[in-house]
Amino acid sequence: MTEVIVADVDTGIDDALALLWLAGRHRAGECDLVVTTSAGNTTAAQAAGNSAEVLRLAGASEVPVTPGAERPRVLPLTTTPETHGPAGLGYWIPAAALTASSRPSSPADAVAAWEAAHPEKILVAGPATNLAWAVENSPDLLRSAQVVLMGGAFLYPGNTTPTAEWNAWSDPHALAYCLQNWPTGAPLPVLCPLNVTEQVVLTPDRLTDWVGVATEETGQFLDAALGFYLEFHESVGVGRVAQIHDLAAAMVLCGAVDVSLRDATVRVEADSDVLRGTTVADWTGGTAQGDGREPGDGDTGTGAVGPYWGRPANARILTGIAPSQVLDRFGEILGRL
């Protein structure tokens, strides 16, 4: 049977690339795709409309899109028009739209769509708001699914504050809740942090190559969306390039690229104004300051624990990826579309 993949997104520009790639796999019969949204880069409703537009461009309009959490778990919503454009897709204005519901959407709506789909894999490419609701209310769902999140930064400068990555900063309470309450028996979630995803760098020459193999309208979309993204990165001193985070996480989820992973106990700072969204890892197997050890009488879980906190791993962290493979795989899907 074809595996079912849920993409939980706050569709801005790099989410759109992840959706295009997953939609290509869906069209090829390699997966059945289901999309849900949360508020982050833009509102949950706008993210749903953006997702519908991307699926239309990919020729996969039949893929269901369900809006979810409209705000973070505790904090007020902050969106990022300066990064992703006024509607979330750079200079591209979506032609597709979802029929507006008469009631607000909620994380329960998103997770209900997950439950109906029975996914084997879940990509969380935005804040973890919907995922936290699933951890709290539907843990059995996660015991049969591998979850991969784009988020966090470990011993590395953040892209939102000096220490925090955007998704973790946007809803730190949700990510902290997930990691502290991960269901027993569920596969450990995989975190794809900023320090690795920032290695996946799109250049103008590569964009030209992508546009050349895409359909005419999809090529126009890539120019409009990624042109904005290149300008944004240039404006903040990165150069005329674009870092493609969510596409990398989607490929990690599907095992499409070479990666390295390492277990750790992860904590997320949720209550400090200065350190909000900061992610810290106590790596199992030890660090330069100490060796990992086996769990003692006071520990729970199985396997090695970190040398400082003495707690079992609650996540697997992406520590390496082949950036050129990510970019190549995306170009191959564009050709198939």
C-alpha cells in the first residue's frame, strides 16, 4: 500500500517547495498526501490558501487541505511578511483559495484530519502547535507514525533571536510540550535544526535551472516566490542566495537524501523573553565535557542518557545532510511535473 504522509505547514516560500516536492511524489503514486496548516509564517487560513495554490500548480488539487491552529499555544501570533511576502508566497499572489469556514479553525481540526488519514509519516514544517495537541489528545496516532520537524538550533546562532530559530520561537510552549510529553512507545521525533538546514543554499543559477525544467506557470511561480526570498536573504546580509529549510526536512522524512542523526535530550525555553525558543541538547554518548551513561535507578525509558541531565533521549537530531542532493531531487521532481 502507498504510504500516507501528512504535511503540517505554515505555508511560506520554503514550505511551498516542500509541498511541490511531496505533491510530485503524490502524483507519481509514491505517497498519499494530506495537508494541514498552522499559523506561523502567515495565518492558518492564508497558509491553507497558499497550500491549495501550490497543489494546483503541481497538478494535485485533489489533495485535501485542512486549516488548523490559528495562534500559538500560549503566546500571541507573530507572522513574517518581511521574510515571505505579504501573502506568504513572495511576489506570487495565489489564484486558488479555500472556501472560508464560518467558524475558526483549531488544532483539533488538523489532528482530526491526521486521524482520518492514518499517516505513516508526519512533516511539521511550521510551529508545533498542531503536533502538541496530538501529543496531548491523540498519542496513539503518533505511536504508528514517524514525525520530522523543521526547527531548533543547537550551539548555533538563531535566525529570529541570537539563540532561537523561527519555528521554535514562534510557539515555544508547543515544542516544549511535545518533547517533554512525547508518547511512550512512539518513534522519537526527528528535529531538523537551523545549523543543518542552512547548508541547503539555493543560488540564482540553480533557480534558473529549476525554472528551465518546470512548466511555464510553475516556473513563473518559482521566479516570483524565490526571487523575493533571494532579495530577503540579501537584505539581511546572507547574500543573494536562499536557505531552503522545509524542503530539506521533507526529504529527511522520506529518506530521499543522505543524512546523519544523533539522539539527545532536548529542552526548549518557553518562558524567558530573552531566550524564548532557545533549544538545548544533552547529547547521549557524551560531549567534550563528559561521557554518556546507561540509565540508573532514577531514570525512565531505555538506552543511553545524556551526561549532564541524566535523562533518556526524547529526540533524534539531524546533524548532517547532503545539500546538493536536496537541490537535485527537487529539480528531478520539477521535471516530472
